[in-house]
Amino acid sequence: MGSVARFLAAPGGREYLVQVPGVAQAPLDDATLAAVMNWMLEKFDHAHVPAGFVPYDAAEIGRLRTKPLTDVETIRKRLLATIDAKP
């Protein structure tokens, strides 16, 4: 807990959170998945949700989940390096 919203601070991090296979392929409709993502960010990592965060909506989820990631580990490492490099 306490780290998922950190990805929102990195370019591509918002997309990453939806495109990881477990999320992109979840058996939920787009609106429900958007609600779950928004709830998860607030519930489990409110401290790192950036000011001005625009909640996910069904249209964004629908667009992003059509492109699930195939190399999750490489992208995750790149995003974490970007996050860790920020002051």
C-alpha cells in the first residue's frame, strides 16, 4: 500500500496503471473499472494523488485497455526510475 498513485507523477504512469494486464483484462466494464481505479488511488495511496488529479472515466479506460502492456517489467522499471529521480 501507499505507492500506486506515485505512478501518476511519471510521464506514462497514468496509462501504465490501466494497461498492466491484470487491470486491462479485468472482467469489468469500462465505467466500473474507472470507478475501481479512482477508489483504489484514493483509498490506498491518497497521499500521493497529485493535486489536480482528473479521475479516470469510462472513455479513457476503454481507450487504454485496448493496448495492454506486453513488457510490464521494463516499463515499470523505467517509470520507477523517473519517479525516484524526482526531488
